[in-house]
Amino acid sequence: MQNVIEMKGITKVFPGIVANDNISISLRKGEILALLGENGAGKSTLMSVLFGLYTPEVGTIHVNGEEVNILDPNDATKYGIGMVHQHFKLVENFSVLENIILGAETYSAGGVLKLREARKRVMELSKKYNFNIEPDATVGNISVGMQQRIEILKMLYRDNDILIFDEPTAVLTPQEIEELMRIMKQLVSEGKSIIFITHKLNEIKMVADRVSILRHGKLIDTVDVKDTSVELMSELMVGRKINLNFDLSEPKLGETVLKVRNLGLDGEKHGHKRLKNVNFDLKRGEILCIAGIDGNGQSDLVYTLTGINPNYNGEIYLNGTDITKKNIRFRNTHGLSHVPEDRQRYGLVLEYNLAQNLVLQTYFDKAYHRAGFINEDAVIKNAEHLIQQYDIRSGQGPETSARSMSGGNQQKAIVAREMEKDHDVLIAVQPTRGLDVGAIEYIHSQLLAERDAGKAVLLVSLELSEVMGISDRIIVMYEGEAVGELNPKETTEQELGLYMSGVKKGAVSYEK
């Protein structure tokens, strides 16, 4: 079968790290090649080389058998290569249509933008792939799943035949993931070729033909997916056997540490109130999971509990203290930790380095300042400790810019900061989003360690395996309401799905 892409002996070095070490891979025409590896293994760097964002120190790239020089994304586009980045490259205050044609505009002889022709072509592509876009909608106002469709349309609008998807499912709901898998299969059936970067082994099994596995910047192997088990792929990726099935002991419940009463949030979302009369108790020594289809109030609930959204009705008590009107700083310093769903918007200051980000909520403690000035040595020492304990991979250690780190390692940094600071309640929203199986195993073990140490964990997850696997109780949200409470040991994913879709409803227990 013809190779449409060959990358031979690619080496890319950054200060303090060899991101790609003599890697050679090939992509065949009409196939989906998965690129698998731990966070920081070099996958995104390798694809950034192919797309012209980085220039390798050593190595060559061949497109359809011809050696080419790809110096920037315009060169990549010229050779039919397109890329959907892990963090989308969209202008939020531009319209959908403007984002799709940006950089590929066509003009009349008089210098007038051919917007009508562009709109017609975009809408034809949208109809063909069942994208259902609104061309005049502002990108900042549409869902993450729809933003990803805009990124795919950007590639199709440019007639790209070689498509790179970098962690495309990391921010999608299960329903959106299924739809994306369908789209990828359709694209390949039309003769396009896809490189698919992912951590999710089941997705590789669903759509990929072959998988190339990277570890610590080196190519470990390329194997046929149909002949390789999920267990073997995970072992090749991490270098050891992985266990994602935990035997949960019975929880040793303590006193209630988080009490929520009659929580409401005005304003409508998809025709219903954003939050409506939410009540629950969270006790020490348990993991309580908030489950539901994305967009049914989970985010609004978390933003309300953590103080990001202060305009709500009802009452919130933390360790018996009424924090309803308290600000974010008060909640953080009185026992609340928060791993947010949007790590770049709410979890990190991207222009700060890793060490600074790891003390964002504690820099004012005596341990980190001296005579009114930040104690840089203490900040660096803290970072070095957390980098080692949580395996945060960063080219320049504590001095690494947060923006330059992979999404998975950004997530590890947030988890490390929130778990290590003094707290009684950990609110963890999609804590394993974008992480490889080895990191997922570690985060799950840490959440269980929190529970067993008498902390209270409020887990918000869209991953049903995670919901069912490490929770002691499940509360399901639907259209802004808590519509049911389930015991994961006594229910099934099918029954959970009925609550999530609003077919079934039940009561949620709490102290009157």
C-alpha cells in the first residue's frame, strides 16, 4: 500500500529535553494510524514537525514519495496536510464562517472577498458530514464539540487529504466521541488518510488500522491494531502492566463536610433553569460522583460551589461554616480544593512558569514569603517535590512555561497543586481528562487515598467507567436538577443512562 507520509529519523530537541529521538513512522493512503504514548512522550511535537510548527534538528519528511521541506503551516497546507490541535486555534470573537476561511480567503479581481462562494462551499461540506453548523454564530458562544467541527471543516475547506487529529476526544462527551469516530471513518472511506493522537485505547480499537507507540521520545513499535490487545498496547506505552480495576473497600463515613441546600441559578440553558433546587450532603471518607450528560448543570454547580459564579440562590456550608457569600480565596483557604474542567481558563496562568502555578493559592503562606517578598527557593523546592511525586514532565523543570507543557502534564500540575494543599473537600472535575492510562491509574489511586484518609471527594465525570469504578455514591443531574441517587454496586450503566436522559427520576437523600 502506498505511503502518503514518511517521517524518517526525526529528532527534535528543546532546552533540557529530547522530545523526539530518531523517530521514523509512515502513514498509508486511506488508513487511520494511531499515535499512542504517555503525556510528554513526544506525540504532539512529532505532529507539529509534520505540520511545520517546529523544524527538526535531524530527519526528513516525504509526501507521496517525494522529500519535502515543511517550514510552516502554509507549506503543510500546500502538501495537503491539515491539523486539528488539542487546544483549538480559533478566534473566539469571529464568526464560524470567518474562522473556517481565515487564511484561505479568495478575492475577486477588484479585491473583494468572495464571501458568498465561501459560504456556499462551507454549507455544502457541513451538510455532507452532518455537522449542522450555524455560519454566523460567534465561535466563543458555541459548544466545545461544535468548535471541533469547525476545526475539521477548516481542513476540509482547504482540500487537505492528510488529516492530523491531536487528542480530538479529550474535551468531548461520549455522544460527541461516537459522532467523531463516524466522521473519521467516513473521511477515510473517501480516500483521506488520518493520524490520530489519543490516550484512549478503546478508541484506537474502534477506528485505527495501525498504532505507533512512543515512550520518552522514542518509537517503541508499530503494530496492527486488530492483532494487538488493549493490555499489550498499554504495557508497550507505559513499560509496565496497568491496573484500572480497583477493589473498593466499604467507605468509613465521617461527619458532613459539604452541605448544599436549595441551590438555584437563574437564567435559562436549552429551555430549562441552569440550577433548580439542588440538595445534597458530602461526608468525610466518601467519593460522591455527579454524573450526567454534559450541559445538564454540572458546570454551573461546580462554579457555584467554588465561588467562580457568585450569583445564585440557596445555601452552602463547608465544615459547618456558611460560605454562601464567601469569595474564592476564603473557600480555598478554608478547606476547598478544585480541579477545574477547563485547565487553561481556570486552572493555570499560562504565562507563569510551573513553579509559580504550583503555588497560585498558597504563595501568601509564610512558607513562601519572607519580609514581604516571595521566597523563590521555597517555591522552586515545592515544585521539584511535586514534579517528582506526580511525574510532571517539563523540559526546564520548575522554570518551564505552563503554556509550553502538554495538556496532560498541565492537568497533572493542577491535580498535584490541589491535592497537596491543605483541604477537607476535593472537587475534581474530569480529573483524568487528556491523561494516559498510567496517569489515570495514578490519579484514581490518589482519589481513593484521599477518601481513605478521611477527605471528602466530589467527582464530576463524563466517563461512565470512571463514574462506576471509583464512586461510593452517584447523583445524576438532568436539566439543572438532581434527579436520582444511585449505588454503583447496585446499578448498571444502562440504568444510569436512563436517569441521565431524564427517563427515570428519583429522590436524593440529605439531612433535613
